Amino acid sequence: MSGRVVHVDVQGQKYAVRSELDPAYIAELANYVDQKMQVAAGELTTADSVRVAVIVALNLADELFQIGRAHV
């Protein structure tokens, strides 16, 4: 895979994302995920980052499904 490496921060962890997408867009996506993780972490009684990530993934999947259903 070609593309440039964009460095982002999610939940205090730094990630190097290789993509051909606009770096500003990658940063925007990372910021969105970070915000979702902050909200989920605040609502869960566990500090387990994997559990928080799974809850966020489910919430994001729900958002996508709802958008898909709205366009049917």
C-alpha cells in the first residue's frame, strides 16, 4: 500500500496511519473517534481500553446502519 504516513493521537496513544487520503481528513477521523472514545470511557465503569474501543465500534456501526436505512 502506498500513501503517506499521518500521525494521529487517539486516547493518548499515537498511531501512524498510512493512507492516500488527505492528511487533514485522517486527522478529522481520528479526532471523531477520540471524541467517541472519551464519551464511552466516561460512561463505562471500566478503564479497559479494548472494551471502550469495542463499544465505540458498535456505536459507529450503528451510526452507519442508521444512515444506510435512512437512504432506502
